[in-house]
Amino acid sequence: MARPAAPRRAQRPASGYNEPMRAYIDPDLQQAVQRGLIGWYIATGRDLPWRRTTDPYAILVSEILLQQTQVATVLPVYEAFLARWPTFAALAAAPLAAVKAVTDPLGYHIRGEWLHRIATIVTADLGGQLPDTLPGLLALPGIGRYTAGAILSFAFQQDAPIVDTNVDRLLGRLFNLHAGRPPAALREKRLWALAAALIPPGHGYLFNQALMDFGAQVCTPYKPVCLFCPLRPHCQWWTPRPDGGVTYGEDPAGAPGRWPPGG
């Protein structure tokens, strides 16, 4: 059973986050997806060590180590890394070669350098505190949009959207994002807009964990468990809706996109 870490502060919208496109989802569909994912996660989500903490440093380490790497491979390295360097200051003081000796066996060898550089910047320039805004995180080496969203959501309890390969696949199928073969840039905008719109206010941590786990365990790349999927009645991979269940608007303030379309 999943054991999400208890939030240490009230959740709030992601600081500095301004999505250029908004998704307006049929409220019944939106609620069904939210309830289905969260209910599934509470019952069957994975119990992982980085889900037992909201320490920004530990969350950062886990997210950098997990880049392009399987969870089972990361687990022992994550625990060894934190045991050896439990704080930003400890990591910044460590020789880079020692850090890479721990992280390089995972592959993707740049990650050890990224962690060391981030620790040095945080310790020397940021008062020992990881930024809690999207622009602040994106300014650090090795942190892209997904990693920044994960840190904002899991460490700082913000309602920040995340899109990794699992979330991309899940939302792509659920909302039939390939319909009409939209240009890649437009599809990506819609994907991030959906990820943001689906978050129940104040529950970004729980919902985002559910999204990732569901994509990894149920809505898998090659053999999805569709027969037992709680979202199957709403999945447009199975039963496309003429209206798609969603409309999109470019105006972040709320216009022109509305549900229902034209409403």
C-alpha cells in the first residue's frame, strides 16, 4: 500500500508557473479520472523511500538519479548516496570523483556532476536552500521542466504539473492526443495543459504520484492492463469521444477556452 509523506505545509499553486495553454475538461470526466487515479494509488501505489520524505535535498537526489533509469536500479544508489552525503553542504564539500564513483554505475554519467554543481550553487549562493519556484529550479544544472515540477510538487507541496514518459503515455491514450496527428509542439502544449488541469487543488503531491505509478504499472508501453484498468470506461484509446472531453484555450486567464466548447 502506498504511504505518501504527510505535507509539511499547505499546498499552493506552483510559483512562477504560467502555462501558455489551458485545458478545460468535462467536469464529470475530470472528476472520474481524479478519483480513479487517487483511489488506485492509495490502494496499490509503490512504497518508495523518497516518498517517505519531503526534504528538498532528498527529493532532488532521487529525481536526478531516476533520470533515464529504472526505480529498482536507483534504490540502492539513492540510499548509499544519502548515507554518505546527507546534506547540500556535505555533497558540495565532497570531491567530484567520489560522487561520480557512486553515480556513474547508473549510466548517464553527467548526473553526478549535476548533483555536485547544484550542491555547490545552493551552498555558496542560495543560503543552503533549494529554490521553490519554477524559474529558480530551471536555472540550476540538470533540472528541466519535469524535474522542476516533481521537486515543486513532492518537496514543496505545490500543485505543479509533471510529465514524464509514463504520464505522457497515460494522458496521450486517455485523451487520444494523437487524434488528427497534431504537430509535436501543439501536442506537447496540450499534454502539459492536461497535466495541470487534472490536479485537484491542494492535492498535487498525491495526484502526481498516482499519475506516474499508474503509467508505470497499469498503462504500460507494450502490454497495458486494460482489462482491469479503473479508467477504461473513460479512456479514449478504447472509446473516442466526438468532443474529446476537453477544449483548449491559449489565454492563461481563462478565455477563450471553456467547457463545453462554445459555452
